Amino acid sequence: MALFADRMRLIDTENAFAVGPAICEAEAGGDRVIRCNIGEPDFELADHVREEVKRQLDACNTHYSDPQGIFGLREAIAEQISATRGLEVSPDRVVVFPGVKPAIGLCQQAYVGSGDEIIYPSPGFPIYESFTRYVGATPRPLHLREETGFTLGGRDLEELISDRTKLVYLNFPSNPTGGVATPEQLAEIAEVILDRASKEVRVFSDEVYEHILFDGATHRSIASIPGMEKITIVVSGVSKSYSWTGGRVGWAVFPTEDEALEFRNLNINYFSCMPAYNQEGARVAITSPESALCIREMIESFQSRRDVVVEALEAIDGISCQRPGGAFYVFPNIAGACERIGAIDAFESLSPETREQTSPSTLFQLFLLFRYHVATMDRRSFGRIGAEDKHYIRISIATALEDLEEAVVRIGAASADRAGFADFFAEGRYRY
């Protein structure tokens, strides 16, 4: 009898956390690593939110709370979603989770049966793909193309939808690419889903970056398109827009109250409830006028950093980079750099078993980390299936501007260091 159940071999991970020990290893010699790997704003939690959490703690609001989420927070979420999406959402359709991530896996467990299909963007947030085989589903990655701005339209989705499609994940603004769908693309996607998918399909609209948009753009949700509210789960949280990754407060607005009650019960089984004091802080974050000023300051900083980093990356031989429309990442194409330093040939020289666990962009990422002390994320960290010949890295711009400027200088040097890469590759470090 094995110690772990067979399904434990089917779940994957999020490499933004898995790369942490490798960063510590790279710093063991005394060199500081510039950390462009983690998706966490480098701004502090706003004072007005922090003070509310303190006040709640002082009031001893530290006991069990409603497993669905405290009513005041659910009411604030319902009002915000209604006002910004043009919908009529009641608090009874809202469920609060310890972050957005649990909603991803719980929706797969709740809606998807063995052999059902899940469509998700690739590159995309890795937990979409991570859970699919764990729950017995068939993964159907929708590969986003650089030439279309890493977005998608109805035609892209139409090729994947079948009568077994049960969940469709959308994420705009996107992690890792910063892609933002146009209103026309959202309309096309909605038309295809309503026309081609089963009536029992659910669209998981991950809108956690909803406030982080550049160049004056405003957020649009597919749930706002007529006919979509009845099949769309709108998901967001405090981690990105309010720079509160440690708060672990996320939420989902379900199409019906009955569905919300099912997830309330899942919360009871998994978490009991979320800390009431953090939920009260999230309520203040959503409702306080002060939050808009904090968000605006953050967006202005991210946009300025984006412009500097994209321009510098574009000047590197073998690298090209689109200007993302939202989130706080850039996603450069490093195919030319991989070719230039020999990473593609090195990858091809590996055994088939080893190639399954790495990629040319992974080799570049590791070389950059251990020899040039810049931490990034490789393409396969955002969807492994079908990513073998796609050569990109994700750079988080939620890092001080002077560090980003130095990081790009180092990336440029690494992309020209063929001899250094050959020496590094000879050490046998192919994955982390």
C-alpha cells in the first residue's frame, strides 16, 4: 500500500513559490538576487485598511464567523459588482474564500465530473491547469498568441468547445501576460459559449486584476454581456488591487443563490470560516473613497515601470516585448536569446525524460538566476501542456524601478553570454 493516494501524483504547483529555495541558494554566496518572480505589489497595505483590522482585533472580533463570509463584506462586494458590471447582485450570491485560489480548485471539484473538459488560457495562472487531472477532468489549454496580444476571441474558443465542456476560465487583465480583451472579443466569446456550450457550462471569470489597467482603460467583465450573468462566476479579491496578498480574502459571485450555498458548505468542510477581522478590513478597502487614491498611485507607478522595462527589453538583441495593458508583468519573447546563447540546442541534447521537466526558457531562467542573480519565471510555469516550443519569461514589475533597470541590464548581458551559459549547462542544473 502506497503512502499517498494516486491522485497526489496528478496535482501540480505554482512555481512562483517553488522557485523560492533556488533564490535562497543563489544568494548563499553573498550576492543579492533581484526578485522579479513573485506576483505581489511592492506597496504597503493602505493605512485606512490596516487601522480597521487593528480596530477589529482590539474589539476581539476573533471568533467564528459565517462560513459564507460576513454579511457586511458580502453586501459591499454585491454593491461593487452591481455598480461596476451593470448587474443586480444580492449578497446571498457572494461567497468569501481565503484568497482567490481556493475558488479555482473548489469550482473544479464542484462542477466537473470525470472526463468533463476544462478550457483555460495558456499561458495563464498555473492553478487552472494544476487541478484538472487531480479532479479527473480533461485539460483543454487555449494557447494565447503573441500576435493577438495574448488575448482571445470567439474563433479561438470555438475550436475547443465540445459537449463535454464544463468550465471555461477567463482572466482579464491577464497573469502572466497583462493581456486585456476588447469589448468586441468579449462579445465574441460570449456568443460562442451561449451558442455552442452546454446549458450547464460555467464561465470562471478571474478578475483579480480588475483595477490595474493602463493608459486610461477601464475594466470590462464578460458577466455584463446579456445572457452571461446566468452562467458566469465573477471572482476577485484584495491581494492585487489593494496590495494585501497576506490578507487572504477573495470572493466569488455565483450565478444563483443555490450554487452559493453549495460553496458555503464546501467552506464549512475545508476552512470553517475566514477571519472576521480581515473580512472587515476588506469591507473597508472596497467601500472607502481613500482606496481609489491608493490604487491610482499604484497604477501610475506600474505604468511608468512598464514603459521603462519594455523599452529596455526591446533594445536587447534576441528579445522582443509587447506593452501589456494591465496587471504588473511583462512577458518578453526570448526565443532569439535562447538561440543566441545555445539554450535551444542544449535542451535538444537532453534525454526525453529530462526534456519533459524543463524547456529552453527554463534553462535561460536558471542561468539568469544563478549567474546573473535575477529571478524571473519561465513559460512552462504558466501551463506545461503544449509549451515546449514557446520561449518566454515573466518579469514582475512590482519591484523598485532602480532594481528593474539593473535587472534588464543583467538580462541583456545574460542573453549575449554563450560561453557562460555553456559553462552553466555543464553543471547539470536543468530544473528547480
